[in-house]
Amino acid sequence: MRIKKGFILREVCGEHVITGEGLAAVNFGRLLALNETAAWLWKQADAMGDFSADALAEKLCEEYEVTKETALRDVTTIVEQWQKEGVVE
């Protein structure tokens, strides 16, 4: 999967938010707030282009002291939320 074109991560008043630009902004019409870890994962996904929950979980394990099982569970939850919100495809 990959981040849909037109969605970017911004820092607004100290908060990490996903916003839409151009047509994505018109269709999205809101902000999606992310915590520090979710924002870090978004940046990793963006840098990868095509990504999977497994690949992001591996990156998470490399960056933080977390088991593969915990990382995969947490990443899957975040990616499912992104899919539900329509910011990844």
C-alpha cells in the first residue's frame, strides 16, 4: 500500500496532523491527529513509497525497544485507521 497523493504530515500548534492538499483537501475536509510514534511511522511509510505493515513493524523494532509481535499489532492498528480514514491505498 502507499500514502494517497495529496496527503501530508504537518506540525500544527505542536500537534502532528495529516492534512489534504488540493483535491484531497476538498474531499478530506478535516485533520487527522497522530501521536509521536504514528507520525514517525507516517514518515517511514512516506519515505518507503510502497509499504506493508510488516515492513513498518520492522522499522519500528529497529528504532524502538519493542518486540516484533507488539510492533506488528500496533502498526496494524495504525494502518487500519489510515485505511478507514482514506489516506492510504
